[in-house]
Amino acid sequence: MGAELIIRPLAAEDDRASFTCGQADLDRFFHHYAGHNQFKLRVSVTYVAVVGERILGFATVTPATIERERIPARKKLPAYPLPVLRLARLAVDLDARDAGIGSALLAFVLGLAKRQRDQLGGLGVVTDAKPEAVAFYEKYGFARLSDDAIVEGAITADPVAMFLSIDSIP
């Protein structure tokens, strides 16, 4: 890739139609709902990894909460839902696979989580990983949560709930 990779918020004028990661549910979300959720409903923000005008990947984040007893090996915490950053979706275009785009997007999201902690409070990042993505998240230190620990409103049909403590983010 000759040009520089930039990660920035999705813009209304971005061409989302040419993006395809090969997973129909992720493509459908990006093509039809990412903009609506960000610009109209304001319930999430989608960040895009671009080279020039071309979108090579995206990550959608939203604030969330998790129950104290669901957090693995934590010190004393209040007995009410605790703030986390939810990585709702992450996808890389088929033509950009194995170029480090997913890792770059995840690093960006982890940076957002650290800023959230410093500005608003937060314990870490949660994601409802697709089974085939579990190894990717484990490589970065995410731990599986127990089967009953699905964070409010699971994103995928067969999710693997995972958590990364803010203290584990370099």
C-alpha cells in the first residue's frame, strides 16, 4: 500500500457500497446501518481505515455496561453496572486481508478506551466476537467471559463474549 493508512470517523459522503468483507451481516450493517446509527440515531460511531478515498476496514464502537460479577479477576468494584467501551463490529475488506488493517483498527479502539477511562471512566473493552474471530482477539489479550456473561444485547447470533481490562492495554 503506497499511500498512508488513516483511521477516522465515518463521513456521510464516504462510499460504503464498494466495501465487502465477505460476511453478509457485517457488509449489510456497514452499507445500510452504520451511517444511520452514527448520523441520525447517534448511538454508535464507526471509524474507517482508509487509504486515499478507499475504505479498507471499519470498527463500530458504542458505550456499554457490564455487571461487576462478569468481570474476570477484578479488585473491589461497585455493585452496579460498570462502564466499558463496546467494540460492536470490526471488519476488513477482502482485498485488504493480511495487511494489518484489523490490528490497526483494534489498536485505535483500545486507544479510544483509554481516553474514555481518562475522560468519562471505564474498565475495559467488551466484544461479542464471532467464533472465527476469537483467536484474533485472544492474541491481543481479550479473555472469554462465561457463557452467561453476554453483555446487554449481543450483536451476533452465536457470540463469544470477550473482555479486555483497561489495565492490560499498553
